[in-house]
Amino acid sequence: MAALGAVVELWRYPASSLAGERLGAISVDLETIYGDRLFGLVDASDGEIARPDRDAKWHKVPLIRTRLNGDRELEIAIPGGDWLTAPGAESDYAVSAFLGFAASIRPFGHDAASHYAGPLTAERYRKAPIHLLTTASLARLKALHPEGAADPRRFRPNIVVDMAAVEGSFPETEWIGRKLAIGDLLLTISEPCRRCGFTIIAQDGFDHDPAILRNLVRHNAHNLGVYCTVDRPARVEIGETIRFL
């Protein structure tokens, strides 16, 4: 079957709600992407996990950069700051100063940070191993809201597929139940990705924009992009083609 498009961006998110890490390749297994969502950020006073979609006190969190180093250790950087190993006192101090209240980065499990012996935090949710988004859907959103920034970072995809725009359509929303191949990776598209208030929050390079979510509510039943389950794990690289099975 002819290719639908090609992979143009790959992302993982070492810490939930913090900025993602753009990569040239990702390793996908049956349950998750290697290095994805290993840590959470909490209010140190009560252990509440960050919810930028619901509480304005967390709105600056997506400006904090993340990456995993060669030893699979988390590193974070606040705007204008150096990379710091996390979890740890120095990184917690920097994040707390940036947010204006005491906050702490904590792993979801002890295997995520072998040097760390402090408290854990619980994951907010785990919807599916892969979140896929097409440039065609971003183009449709841009057509509906020309003054807005339809930037993939608003939507936190793992895989962004470059494909021709489809007039009047968010195409992958219509693919639920279909099977895809991306190189050697085989996926089943399981459900649309229902968007939340996170999509309107300002990040580096674009502003707070409530009209982003209003347009998705009005024109695509709250959705943008799709979640996928993994039928055959594989490594995926930029440039891999995507096709229906």
C-alpha cells in the first residue's frame, strides 16, 4: 500500500508535564517508549502532582526542559539555567525558585533513578504507548485558527507524521481501529486523543491561546491526534514511511 507520509518529528517526555525531548530515533516496546514518562513534578507541601491543565500555579512547568543523559539519568534546565541532574536538592531548589513555591521532581518507580532513595509519586494516567499526530491535522487547525500557533509541542505527540493536508479533515481521527506500519513498527490506532487545557498554555515561542482548544471542541469533538497500541515493537527513525496494513 502506498505511503501515507513520513516521520518528521519524534519526541519523548522523561518527566510528565515538563518540556519534551526531541530525538532522531525512539525505541518502542509493547508498553511504552524507552525513557518516556519516568518522573513527575509535585508540590512538596502536599505531594500533589503537577496539573498545568487545571491549575495556573503549574503553567510555567512546560518551560522547564528535560533530557536523559547517556547513563539514563534525568537532567532538567529552567529557562536561562544550566542542566542539572534530577532528582536532587539542587534541581528541586531551581524548580522551586522558578515556580515560586516548594516543588520536587520524583520518579514513578525506583528503577528510574538508581541514585535516588526519596519518596516516589504516582503517574496521573497512562493512556497508550504511542501518541501520533499528523501535520495534516495541524494544518486543519491552522486553517480554522490562522492567528494561532498550531505547534506540535502544544499536544505532546511521540510521533509526528508529515502528510498532505486533507481539506476540511483531521484525518487520523478517522483511522480508529486501523493498523499502521512505520518502518518495522506495527501499531493499532486505538482511540482519538481528547485534548485538555494543557493545549492552550504558553511555551517557548508561542503564547497562551484559549482559542486553540475552543476550535478543537467545536470542530473535532475535543480531539487532535490518536493513541496507538503496539503490535510489534521496533526502533523508529526520522524519515521512516507510514502506511496502512
